[in-house]
Amino acid sequence: MILWKIKYTNNINGSWDVQTLTDSELGTFGAGANPNIAIESNGKAHIFYRGDDGFREIHHAENNSYGGTQWHYEHITNFSWYTCYGLSNISKNGDIHLITNGSSDFQSRNVSYYFIRRSGSTKWSLPTSVTNSDGEVNSFILDINNKAHITWAETSKWFFTGNAYYANNKAGDWIFHQIPIDTLNSRRDIIRIRQEKPKMMMIFIN
């Protein structure tokens, strides 16, 4: 039986040095880990992935410096029985922002949550639901004011409905907008969002 592990590499010394995160727990289905990496301005890496130690939730590994080999691990609970993946960003002031996607009751209802860990802290905020219907977040950015913007595909019992939405927390609470486009096809990963100040733009496949 193969037990999969996360691997990390950097070229700080001019060549690619690969590290194996020996304490990463992926179970026997490593391909489902969907790792995501965010980098602090000082080079510290934050890796988020779907861990599996008998309970699937988002695991977080961070090292101690740019290229550092000492890793700290934690599990981030998001009240989803089955967590699929996380999307992360780090703001200029060092705050870490995280979106998680998962199913609340054995893959029959998709839910997404937003967390923030303030610069200098080791504590995560309580999770905030970021969709006003069942859905799966597929794009996540921070604007120049460190506010979060997301797009998500609406689902019903794990199936894509064809509706797509955009939301942001610029006013504090999350504000939702349905994207006024024709019904999308069956793919969930079709929307991408980008900001070129002060405008917000999206691309999608239809």
C-alpha cells in the first residue's frame, strides 16, 4: 500500500532541492490532495492540502524560513465531513486568507468557508460561509485593499446546476451577485477572476 506525501522544492541555491514533508498525511489517495501554496514576503511557504488521516479535512504545513526544512503541521476544521481542497492567498500585510470547499453530509451538499489568520498570529478565525447556495468556489483573489473576491459554481446534490456567482467581502459581510451569463456547461472549474485596478474581470468557458 502506497502512502502518499507532499513534496516541496525551491531553487534558493540555484538548483531545485526537493523536500518530502514526511508528516503530511494523504492516505492512499494522494491524487485527491489538491495542494495549494502561498508564499509570505519573506519566503516562508504555506501549503494547504486535503489531508486524510481517517477524516478528510484541510491540512496546513508551513516552514520556518525561505527554503527552511522545519515544518509545522495543523488541521483546519471547516465543519464539512468531506473536504475537497483549499484556495489560499497572503495579503501584503501578512494576513493569510483561506477558502475551503467540501461536502457537509457525504457528498450531497457542497459548502465553502472563508478563514483568515492575522499576521503574527497562529490562530484562525471562525469559518464564515461564503456562498448563498450550495456551491464550489473555483477562483479566489485579494484586491489592493486586501479584500477577498471569489467566484463559485452552484451545485445541487453534487451536480452543477449551470449557475455561477461572484461574491466579495469589501463591506465586511459577503455580498453575492449572480453572473449574468448564459447557463454554463457541466464543468465547475470554468470561471477565473482577476483585478486590474480598479476593474474586476472574469473569464469563463461556455
